Amino acid sequence: MRHIISVLVENEPGALSRIVGLFSQRNYNIMSLNVAPTDDETLSRITITTFGSDRVIEQITKHLNRLIDVVKVVDLAEAGYIERELLLVKVKAVGVQRDEIKLITDIFRGQIIDVTPSIFTIQLVGTGSKLDAFLEAIDSLLVMEVVRSGVSGIARGERHLSI
Amino acid sequence: MELLSGGDMLLRALQEEGVEHIFGYPGGSALHIYDAIFRQDKIQHILVRHEQAATHAADGYTRSSGKPGVVLVTSGPGATNAITGIATAYTDSIPMVVLSGQVPAERVGEDAFQETDMIGVSRPIVKHSFIVRRADEIPAIIKKAFHIATTGRPGPVVIDIPKNTTAPTEQFPYSYPEKVNLRAYNPSVKGNAKQIKKAVELLLQAKRPVIYAGGGVILGEASDELVEMATLLNYPVANTLMGLGSHPATDKQNLGMLGMHGTVEANTAMHHSDLIFAVGVRFDDRVTNTVSKFCPNATIVHVDIDPATISKIVEAHVPVVGDVKDVLTEMLVQIKASSVKPDETALADWWRQLNEWRERYGLQVTPRYRTGGDKLMPQEVVQMLYKVTEGDAYVSSDVGQHQMFAAQYYLFDKPRRWLNSGGLGTMGYGFPAAMGAQFAHRDANVVCVTGEGSIQMCIQELSTCMQYNLPVKIICLNNSALGMVKQWQDMHYEGRYSEILYEDSLPDFVKLVEAYGHVGIKVTKREELEEKMRECFSLKDRLVFMDVDVDPSEHVYPMQIAPGAMRDMWVSRTERT
């Protein structure tokens, strides 16, 4: 099953490599990885999407917790949560295709954020599966480049990750 | 406030941690540190002959004394040579602090001379690591390193020290922190009260209990509590390879070692048990045999300080995360206070059964190896060693058949007496580990049981032993082949001996050790074994190398049959359980 694991880590050199190393060393999967600073400058937040049995996920969280730099770990999938990912996609857009792509982008509530006479660059935010659906909806022959940010997530309601 | 250079701060901080010995080897990036060593006299530096030996020596010092060992190496090859010893310590959870020199910070990343990314190379085999960015960070980093290495589940910590941070020309105010500030590191010590209560209830209800005790009991200094509990309950104890000595091997409640080359009685008891009380163990694959067939009727209570060890291989029905000593102490209080007492009738039946197995298969009951033949058997050499040292030596081993014979036939009654690379299985560990142990126990008998294969992996340390007058005794069970590999080639490859023979290229070990200034003794016959062994140990202040020719065809038995359950074992070449 797919899980989204959020990790607060000390903003120390090498902390990220310890986490990524742990996944490769113990044969765990990383589907996406997102790292950024938080409002607390001593901490970074890492969001990892992974999949595995409950037992594997339990081991992942235990081993993450064992790292000295890791301050907190939460498996967002344990309760309600919201996930978002940013997609930037550059497509060839000439002639009738321009209207068609604009229409699909509108349907998915994306925005065209850069335009040339032959190219659109589209921005779309949503869950991973929404972004997948969008990429399937447009003609793959037109796609020049795809950039995805990796999943970010946050728990619903009161539940929150902080120290 | 006193002004000190980074190098001097490092030495001062180590002194504050009570460090008495550093095992190391100098080089360019560590020169400032070596100068600081020269200018102080509180810490003794031991110059080894290879960095791998420095780490094993520090490890042997630690295992035999409980005090964290310290290693100092230079950058590049000095650091990478230390890797095997760091991995050895990591796998067996041995606390150790490894200081590695690094090229100056402004050179890092430029592929400078003797530059290697030590933090990166060591990352998967350390509990934690630090890079010194500024000299004034050194005291706090040392404080943190020792705290991390020695608390929770112990392990090695690497500190990478760029040369510029130890320069004698730059001085900073020195003060040693009293407290460690690590918000993300709080290993649990006390077990959860509810879980402990449940564990005690289950323990007291058991009809066929086994206490499965491992290295965690020794690391956690909990042998007294373990012995008290086993005695109070009259429950049998089986030890892992790493746990030998945590419960006295000569105690009648001790079933011996379990696992691949464990005793039949220990493995069979585990298999038929209805309650396994697992203390400071990790259900290693060399213990469990096939996991799906592991102890089919047992409820498993697992006490360990590392939550990641619990239910990693075998699901624990009642996990207790905590320091083994604290948890056992609390359990003892509750057992004594409980109105429920162990089921004596069931226990009497269980002991009858256990004693029957022991009588039939026990290694100490009658010799389980060929006796009276022309050739000396490796087992009888270990038994003679036990007799001559009166069971009171510190014994290290390398890896292979000799290691298993030592584990089976030297009966360890005390913790911290048996030093071996249980998890990583590092050949070359034994001799330098014995050196380290001899530094911790200058007047004790320290013995390295080894083979002619393993000993050659760190044999250069004969020179170190001469320099520091270390009277280590080396007992080389010489079977002229890489015995354990040979055994597997006999059993699984129809005797195709691939690359295990030396074709008459072995050195004359007696002459070799004499060249280093030590004493060599050759033994080829049974009649001379005892006399020569006694002569060896009568030379109190000399290193003695006993090169003992043993039967080259001998296999280690018992041996678990894979795939299979714990109880499925070869008892000899032809007989199985």
C-alpha cells in the first residue's frame, strides 16, 4: 500500500543522505521525495512517498526514528490527510491543438503560465493521481518535458507535525 | 577562559571523557592531532601496524571492559582501512569513537591527496557521524559522540576532522559542556509498565519456557539480573553466540549456545517451547534457521532497547522496548510480588525432557568428536585451553571452525570474556581484539583462538605486541585449509575444494613469531598438548604463538539443516535429529 511519510529533520549537512541511504540500504522504495525548509530554520521537512506492507512501513518508520538527525516521523496515511503535488509540463501547441490543450487544462483547473507561438507551459496542482490523469489526457506526442515536485502532505484537522 | 588549539581541545575533551588509550596510526591530515598527543601525557597512544587492527583493538578493549574504545586514523586510506573494524563494531553494537583526519576544509571536494569522503563511506555502518566545521565545535562534538556511542543501542560514531580545524596556530576559549543537547535522541530506558506486566504474566504461566539471552544482556550489564531471574524461576537459558557468558555456561540451567552450531538441547528446547523470553537478541538468521518454521508453539516476549529490532524478523507477541537491566529489574520485583508461581509440575516435566536431550546430545557429556585417533582434534585443544586457563581467560576468536569450537567448548561463566565478531563475521578480528583486551586487563590471560587462515589477516600486529609488551597467547588450530569453507564444500559442493588450500605455502609460524621476537611452540601430538599448553601459559610476560596441527577433516557439529526448523540438525556426518 502507498504511504506518505513526513519527517522533520535537523537542518544539518548529511541528514538527507542518511535518510536516502537508509532507504537504499534496506531495500525500501522511494516513489517521490520532497525536501524543503520549514518555518523553524533549524528544521527541514522531508516527505517521502513509498509503498510496502504494514510490516515494511513499520520498519521504515522505526529505522527513520533511529537516525539521530530525525526529530519526528509520521505516516500521514494513518488518518485523514491532504496531499498535493505540483506539475509543470511543456507541450507543443500549434493550430487546433492550442484550443484543445487549453480546454483540457481548464477542465483540470490548471494554468498556462508561459506561451510562445508553438509552446504552452502548463502548471497543475493536485494529488499524484490527478496529475497522472492529466498527463494521460493530453497527447503524449506533444509533451516535451515533465517536471513533478514530488508529493507534499499534511494531516487533516487537529493532527499536526511539529516539535 | 583557557585558550587552546583545536588539536589540544580534542585531546583535552578525550581526557574529560576518561579516555586512557587511543589506538591509531598517523598520517598527513592527522599531524596536528599527533602533535597534540605528543604534548600531553594522560592518554596513551598505541601505534598499531594497520588501521583495521586499530579498530579491532579498540573493539576488543571495549567488549572486555565496557569502556568505549577510541581510534585515530588519517584521511584517505587510513580512514578506509578502518572501515572493516567499524562495520564489525556496528553489527555487534559495540560503542566506539573513531576520529579520522580529513584534508583541510578548503581542499575538500577537490580530489586532494589522501582525500576520501569518510562520512559517506562510513554512513551505513555508523550509529552517527560528525564533521568538524570549526575548531570551537570540537568539545561539544566529542561530548555528543561519546553520549551517542554509549547510550541506547550502542554503536560506533565517526568524527571527521579537517586538518585546518586542529591547527596549532589558532586558539579558542575551551570549555567542556556538562550536558548533551540532542533533542531528537532520547532512547527509551524504562519499559512500558503495561507491557512489563503482561510479560511477567506470560512468563509465570509458561509450561515449557526458554530464556533466549543475547549480546544485549552483556552490553546492558544485566547478567546479574538475568541470572537472578533464571534462578528464581528455575527456567532454562540458551545463549546466542554474542550472549555467551551472560549466564554461566557451567550452570545446570544453561543449555549452551543455540543456533546454527548450537547444542541440540538448546535448539530443540526452543522448538518445543511454549514461551520464549527473548532478551537482548535480534533473531539473527544464524539462530532462527527457516523463519516460517521457527518455534511454532511459542508465545514470544521480546525485550530490547532498539524498537527497530522488535518484530523485524519474528513477530513479538509482547514487545518491551527498554534497557535490559531496567526491564529485568522491574520484572524481578513483579515476579517476587506475584501470587502466581511457576507451574512446578509442568516445569519438572520440562526439565526431565531437557535433561534427556542433554544426556543424549550434550557436548559436555561425552566427547562428540572422534577420540583416540592419530590426529589431535580441534575440540580437545579448546578443552585443554579451558582446563589450563581454569576457564578464566579472556578469549577472542577469528571466524570459522575454530570460532565455533571455541564457542562450544570454552565454557564462559562471566560476561565480557568472549570476544568475537558475531554479526559481521570478520576474519582478522581476533588477534587485534586480544591486544585491546590485554590493554584493558594487563595481568589477565588473554587468548586468541584462531586458525592459520584468519591469523594471517592481521598478523602484522605481532610487531605491536612486541612494542607494548603484550603477552597475548595465540592458539592457532592449524588444519591447513580454510576449514569452514571446506566443510560447506564437503556438504554442499560434493567435496570440490575451490580455493581453500595453500599448497605448501604456509609460513613456519614458529620461526615467523621468533622473527618478531616472540615465542613459538609447535604441537603435533596429543601426548605433548597439555605440557606445551602449560608451558605457554607459564610464560606470563611473553607473547606465545602455539601452532597446533589438528585433524584437517573435522567438521563442526551439531549443525542446523537448512531449510528447516531450529531443531533440525546434523549431529555428526551421518546422524541427524
